[in-house]
Amino acid sequence: MDIHHVRYFLAVCETRNFTRAAENCHVTQPALSRAIQQLEDEVGGLLFRRERNLTHLTDLGNLLRPRFQSIVDELSGVRQEASRFLCLEDAHVKVGVMCTIGPRRFTGLLSDFNMRHRGIQLQLVEGVPTKLSELLEAGEIDVAIMASSDQFPERFDVTPLFRERFMLAFPAGHRLCQYDAIPITAIDGEIYLRRVNCEYWDYLSDLCDSFGVKTRVSYSSEREDWIQNMVAGGLGICFIPEYSAVIPGLQVRPVAEPEVTREVCLVTVAGRRFSPAVATFVGAVKSYGWAAPHAGVDMRRTPDAHADAPPLPQ
């Protein structure tokens, strides 16, 4: 069934005149008449009783008129919705964010993006790298921001955003306060609080083993905020990414001898076409000033002051 024929039918319903309906539809009267006849052939009966000066709807025409009108209205709604989507109005982007990434590096990006693109709604989906990779591949999220201690699979496009050092977190007054940077060997014998979702746990454990460092895991939790609160409360120490420390009173120092860093990346599925909204967000993430230096506040006094990590040796 041709949608143009349906529109011609509705135009005749409005004007009750084939000539005026043709003028309103910007077609010739014979062309409109042929279209109406074809529509009548399709539905199997007459839609109009044609008179010299006035045209009347038949019972079949009266029956089908609201159905035809709903078809046109629905199509118009589809086009309007598509237009809003393509014009970045009322568009949605699902962003996977690794749960160990602290929010402080992203609030500026999100604020700037919201000001520039108010029609795009971002939904943040938190998870570990394996879960985010599965959601990304299945199309349940559009992009992911995460890090990995291993190489990402070839099916993903990976854009490095920033590097951050791993720190050691401990409570105020702890003996580790004496260090500006803490050697791995200095934590031997400490009580350790394990961040269950840390993607570098195996790497850090192997690193400690290689230096003969032994710690005792006292508590473990998937909740980053719980671990940080327990550390600040004097229950132990933990490794923590540089920009993840958010609990007041938490003391942090960079890990040294050796230094440990991770690279946070924007990850998308290779070859997958972006919607306009997703393309806009990806462009904003890539162009954001991730490497901009942060104003200097003494790292030893507050976890809120973080200098960008030096480059990882190649």
C-alpha cells in the first residue's frame, strides 16, 4: 500500500473535492484520481461516492479513515523522532566505565559535554573490564572507558586517554608517611585490604612476590569507597589508582622501585558504525584535555591533589 495514496485519500476526506485535494497535494487531478482508484482496488471496495460538486465517504471510507490517519500520524512521529535523534535531540549514549576509575578525572568532561550537547543523555554503566568487554561486544553499551593489565583484543579499537600511577593508601600517622615515594619492599608485613575489582591485582601480587614482600589480606570488598574508608580508619593499607582516592583523611604516596602505572583508554568495537550521538561523545572524549597538568597541592597532605603520571618507559 503506497503511503502517498493514503495521503491523497485523507486530502479528499478533508476537501470533499478531488480537484482541491489534488491542488493541496501538488499533483494533477487525474493522478490523484488514479491513486484513489488503486487504493480502492487494494481494499476491495469504494471509498467515495463521487458527485458533481461534492464527494461523500462511503461506509467503507468512514471505517478506514481513522486507520489511515493513524498510519500517517505514526509515520510522521517516526520521522520526527528520527530527526531529533539525528539532530542530537533526545539521544542516548550508554558509556561503560570501569568501576576502579575515580570520578575526579571525568567530572570536567561530563560537565563540558552536557553544556555543549544538552540533547544527549549519557547513561553510565559500571563494571569490571571483562563485563564491560562483553557488554560492548553485545552492543549493550556504546563505548567503554577502562584499563587492562593485558592487551585488549584485536576486535576493539583502543584510544589511550591518560596514564595514572598506582599509589599506596594508608591512614594518617602511619609509618609510611615518612616516604615521598614508597618502595615495594617497605610494605612487607603490612595488613592489606584487597580491592576485589582491581584489574591489576594479579600483576601487583606477582610484583610483591618477586621482591619477597609478604602482606596479610585482612579484608576484601568490591566497594571502592568501603576499602578507602577502612584504610582511612586504620584497618590496613592498599594499592589504589592515583585519581581514585576520594575519601577525606586518606593518605597516599606513589609506588616506587618499581613505579607502577596503568593506561586508561576509550574502547569501541572495531568497524562498528556510530550513531550521531555516539560519534559526538567519542569525539568529545578524544579531544578532551586529559593531559592538562593539575594545580600543585602537596600530595602528602591530601588525596585531592594529583599530578599527572610520568610516561611509562617504552
